[in-house]
Amino acid sequence: MINFKKIPAIDEILVQTKVEKFISLYNREFVVDMVRKAVDELRHELRSIENELEAEVLMQIILQKMEKNILQTSRGTLQKVINGTGVVLHTNLGRAPLGSRAIEYMMEMATNYNNLEMNLEQGERGSRYWHVEDLLVRLTGAEGALVVNNNAAAVMLGLTTLARGREVIVSRGQLVEIGGAFRIPEVMKMSGADLVEVGTTNKTYVTDFAAAINENTALLFAAHTSNYKILGFSEEVPLEDLVKLGKKCDLPVMQDLGSGILYNLCEWGLKEEPTVQDCVSSGADIVTFSGDKLLGGPQAGIIVGKKPYIEAMKKSQLLRALRVDKLTIAALEGTLLEYLEGKPGENIPVIHMLSSSREQLRQKAEDLCQLLEKKLALSDKIEKIAVVELEDMVGGGAYPTYKIPGSGVEIKFKQIQLEKVAAKLRLMNPALLTRKQDDKMLISVRTLLAEDMGILTDMIIKVLNS
């Protein structure tokens, strides 16, 4: 039976040299909390130990646990993850990684005062939104633009401003849920608009919209079903036809594009995602989309469209709760400037990944394979390393039915459970996420950044050696 009285008192632990060192480096209350946590952990573990331990041994265990707890807590919980899954816009991994220009611009604005809401020419207060509005207008062809903190907020602001207390007509087949329990019907309810469903799940015609219009109708709404497809016996109303009906009845048309893209990816086989420019040129009065998906920028909800509607949203009291900060504006502006200069395929990671050719990916996979073979040549725990053809995905709710031809490296281990290796790699810092097929580990090179290949090779060596 364990004698819990041998566990050192808190005051006795706090005068230990190692504890005093940590108190000199961190807030004293934080260190004391970590000591108490270590003691509680020890008490729990002692219940399953039959042999009695001496006080000196218990002290060392507590000090080790305390140090581990302090180091884990003080480094924060966000960390780098190497994405070897081949899913480009991996929502669980933060979606789009930013380009270097956006990062540098954001760092400069974060470490200095800036003209976020200062008109330097006139020497008076200005608007934070003008920094990106002109760029968005130029790039999309819209009359005006506005940015809020995500696309759900963009949809909410549009509905609240244009349709609160009135009816919004939407196709039943477009009443989507886009993840995180964000559902179009629930958003409409919260906005104060009354949802009017028309058509059926698989077929809706423009005549269904026309028949539902009455004196209380405020808006015709279209949601691009980017995260799923209804195939076979189905039909939806083209945006152009909905716009014609809207003009005929003097009603605005709002398009929730979801994963908005400004760069045409048809050359690389990604054909069915309409660009923001397409939607604007089709005549939609309001188009909303995300900043951190196919655009390749930071999390943001971007609204473009006809100026009167944009200006009305700017006057909404809700905008204050949804506004973006200086870092988001800086990262978005830095990203949009790459489009303005015509180099998104080179300088925006998401566009670069999606537009990489099969030959480029194959060469990248061969380089990784050679690196792994060279560094793991003496390991007796590797049965096979080879370049393989893979199918990657866009992710982030875009192109749900598309598999993109890609390349990667396949690793088969000897006498080691693949799940154990994958778990250890996932718990390292940085972490490595890979794919699994049968008993082999697959690493897709499409989603590896330039510095990742050397790092992940060293990580695998460290795991195998342990």
C-alpha cells in the first residue's frame, strides 16, 4: 500500500533549485499551479503501483512532471504541421498557407503603427475597408467591395441588410450545410429574413422562383454547392436566368459562392468552379466568398457587388461586430497584389500547388524518395521506399467530386506497426500528417512546402531510432 504521506509538501517542493529557476523565468503562480498539477498526477499514478517509493524518488518524479508541464504549456498549443495528405485546403490544418508577400506585409503592419483608419492625404480619420476595396473592384469587375471576418459573416450581413423582416427565395437543393453546423436556413433565421423554399431537392426551375415572388419578397438567393454535387436526374437555375428574373421583378440577386477563386484553373482540369469574375459578369448584385480557400489568403468573408448594396452594408450596425483587424487586411492586401501583378501561380502557395504539373510533382516525389533512401539506407526497419502515383484533393469544400492526379512516396516498414509510427510523427513538433494505404505510409508531395522534405526525413529517422 502506498504511503501518500511520503509525497513532499508543496512548500518543500517550491524551495528546490529547479523550481526556483522556473520561478525566476515564469510567473510564480503559474509555476505553483504546475507543481500542484504534477503532485496530482503523481497521486493518481501511485494508485496503480504496488511498490512503495521513497520521498527522494517521489520528489524527482514531481520535478520531472512539473518541468514537462511547464514546457508544454508555455510553448502554446498552435504549432506547425507538415501536410503530407495531398489535401490542399485542409480545414483542420488551417486551410490556405499564406504567400511570402502577405506574410512580410502582415509582419510590417503588426510591428509598426499604420494608417488602418487614417487618411494620410487629408490628415483625418478614414475607413479600414478602402485598403482592399479598390483591389477587389479591379480584380473582380464589381462596383464595390467589403470585407468581414469570414464568409458566414458575409452572408449574415448581406441577408440582415437587404432582407430583414422580409422573404428570401432559395432553391431547396441549395439549402446547404458547409461544415461546423453552418446551415443556410439557420443563418437566414438568425438574420431575421423569412426563408421561402422553392423547387425540389434535385430539380428547381426559374418558374419556381417566379411563382413564389410577392410584395414581401426582398431577395433572390443562390448558394453554390461547392461541397457536394447532385448528379443524375437534377437541374438548377443558372445564375444568369436568376439575374434576368431579378431585373424583371426589380429584386436583387445574392450569390453565396463559398470558395471564391480569382484564377482560372481549367488548364489543370478544375473546370466546374465558377470564378468570382464569372458571377459578377453574370449580373449578380451581391457575391460572397471566403478569403482562405481558393483565393489563397487569410480567413475573411469577401463581399463584392453593386455599389448601393455595398454602401448599405457599410452602414449596418452589425458590421462593427464582424469587422476585420489590421493583420487580416494586410494579409489580404498582400495576397490580392499578387493577383494584380499576374503571378498567383508562382507566389500564392494554394494556386502553385493546384497548378503544379504531373511532371513537376513526379520530380518532387523522386527527389523526396532519393533523400529518404539516402538517409534511411542503413535502417533495418524499412522494407520499401518507392515513388507512387496518387490522387489528391482540393479540400475546403471545393471540387468535392474531383481527384487530382498527383505523386508521392510510399514507405513500408518492417516489424513496426504503421499506426504507431504515424502517431509518433503526429505528436512531434512540427507534426507530420500522412496517408495510409493497406500497411504502407503515403506522403503526397503536392502539399509539401519547400523546407518540408528535409524536416520530415529527419523526423522519420528520429522515430525509427526511438
